[in-house]
Amino acid sequence: MSLLNFPVELLHHILDYCDAHTIIFSVRCACKQLYAISNSYGSHQLKYDSKLKSSFNTIYNIVRPENVVSLIIINDHKKSNEVNPLISNFPVCKFTRLRTLTLHNFNDTELQHFLQSIKTDFLVSLSVISSERDHTQAWLLILSTVARSKIRTLMILNYLRATMENISWPIEYKLEHLSIDNC
């Protein structure tokens, strides 16, 4: 029995364990049937690294943003006081079915762009990993995003204690998992 004899739904379930890069550059290229199955798949896990923009552009041209459920964005922009033009123009509002969002090395302005533009209807997990020293504004934006969404998992890494010491947590937040590291 061939893998191609399995129902499409089962193959889609198998693809749930692959990232978009593997699906687009490996599975999709194997044969015409897997090409069609990959094109109909609707739960992509996408990783954008600003250093590796070329492969992302290929993936982004193939995968429709509304078919992405997990998005990891790594900002390698070195000047923390300047907004990375790739990040500021990233079409985050097109990702309407996101369940998981991870943001690495964003400054306050970039975080504001993302957290105010993101559709939070399906968002259940938010991770923010930063190397900046002061994120008072960003922290308030994160709390606002949590308040207006169904986020159950929040992970904050590399924030200073001074940023969080004076922030109160409203009772109505329905977080099930909270990770705060290096604070």
C-alpha cells in the first residue's frame, strides 16, 4: 500500500507535524498528488527569519496567509532604536487563523505594529522574546493583547524585573500557562 492511497485528511494530519519549509520544498516536490495535497493543506507552521528572507518569500508566495496557524518571526535587525522595514511592512493582518505567535527581538515600535494589527480571534499562545532593556510600553501592549484575545499560554523571556514590578494583573485574564524568564 502506498502513502498516496491514504485519505487526504490523514495526509493533512501527517503534515501537521511538518513546518511550511518541509511541506513546500520536500513533500510538495515529490509527485503530482503530493503537490495537490500540499496545496490544499490549511494549517501551516511558518517561520520567518529576517536573515533568511529569500526562502520565506518563496513559501509566502505559495502559502496563503489565512492557512497559517503558527507564526514565528525572528527579527535580526541590529539597531534597536530603528524599525526593521521588513517587519514594519509584514502583512500580519492577513494571518486570520493564527493560533500561535512567537516574536523574537522586536523593539517597542515593532511590537506595537504586530500586537495592534494581529487578528486575535483564534490566538491561544503568544511568546515574546526580547533583548531590549526597557519594554514598559511593550508590556502594556502584551497585556492588552491578552485581554482582547483567547490567549491561554503566554511566554515572556528576557524582560527586566523593573519592567514588570509595577504591572498589576487583572483577574479576568484566563491564562492557563504563564512563563516569565530572566526577569
